[in-house]
Amino acid sequence: MQDAIGVFDSGMGGLTVLRALRLRLPATNFVYLGDTARLPYGTKSPATVVKYAEQAAKTLVDRGVRAIVVACNTASGIALEKLQSHFAPLPVFGVVAPGAQAACEVMDGSGVLVLATESTVGWGAYQRAISKRRSDAKIFARACPLWVAVAEQGIAAGDLAEVVIGHDLRGFEFTGPRTLLLGCTHFPVFSEMLRRRLPNHQIVDSAETTARVVASVLEAQLQVEGTANLRGQVKFLATDGVARFKRVGGFFLGESIDEVELIDL
């Protein structure tokens, strides 16, 4: 696929990044790879995450992509530098740095609450990225593993989502930081609910901030000026569960997914 950008995640959460990228670069072609056979990356060792990320990136490179977006917070936090070195000079973008930068730009003195998976919180990728940019920042972090499970079932509202989100926000809804950083690509599906529950909070979506950075770097190279009325194509790849990918993936992407190619990494 000509001039395509490759995007990969351990599953379907990265489709929120693809959705944001398509809004920013509507005429651009994309190849999306969901490593659904081996998700989640968040429970794997760093060495395993690096290995899986390199295999996913190589698959996209072999398909001729002109840039790679690591739409997985775990892989971005652990493997991004290795991928950038291994595949240079191909541009390789992650989701952690853009999200951290955006949080630093909007947070006030109350600090920021990072909501992410256990691995992302434990690895401290966002904490380090935020501290690097604002050494005085008050940083809180909470692992929200059930959010991923609920999102993967295509649930973004209703009693179950309210209970799960309310449980993980305990102690923070009425006191504490007034900026929330959604440090998992599954979590943007809960943005509307979070804004309703916390109307006075800033909510930073790492998917949208990543798309903004990628577009600012690549837009001129992709020569999209004057092509706003064109619609780029997307090639979907998955390592397992094609039928479920098509069904649930549309929930994250915001549009139907008709064809998915089953591959082995």
C-alpha cells in the first residue's frame, strides 16, 4: 500500500490511535497490526515485550510502510528506543512522550493522575517522561486492569463501566490532581463518561496527542495538502481472532471493519 503508515498494538486498543490519525491525516493509507494472539503485552517481561514489538515492527517494515506508530503504551515505554535504533532512519513514534508532554502543558499545581495498565504504571514510563519535562510535577498513578477487559467487550457506558471506573477513581474524584492522563489506548472509549463524572478536570488522551505529533512531522512528507476530500485506505492485520477483531474493533475505530488478514509473526 503506497505511502502507508504502519500502526501496531497488542490488540485492538491501538485502533483509538488509528482513529485519531485518520482524523488528522484523512488521505493517508495505513496498515494496522493487532497482535491479538499474544495480548496483553502488559503482563509480559520487558525482554518479551521487546521481542514482540520488534517482530510486529518488522512485519510492517516488510510491507513497505514509511513510518511506524507504536500504539501500545507498554511497548512504547519499554521498546521504543530499541525500535528507533533498529529501524533507523525510518521514523518510529510512541504514545508515551506525546501524552506526557500534553499533560505537562495543561496540568496545574494539583498534579496529574496517570491511569494505565499494571505494567505501564509499574514500569514508570509516564512518571519519568513527565518528571523529565516538569521536575516539580506532582505525579500520581493508578493501575486500572479491569478497564481493558471492559473495553475489549465493547462496553463504554452502563452500570458495569460505571462501577469499574468508580472503583478505580476512588480517592481521586473529589480531591487530588485535576488532570487525568489516559495512559492506555483502550481508555479513550471512556472519555465521555470521565468528562461527565469529572467536569472540572483536564483529560489528556494519549491517542489524540500522538496523532497530533505524527501529523505535524509527516504531513508535509505525505503531501496531503489539497487532498482533504480523498479518503485513505486501511489494511488490517491480526494474529488471531479475526471474527472478533472485526466485531469489537469497529467499537474502537468508530467505523465498521470488513476485512482482516490473519498473519503469523
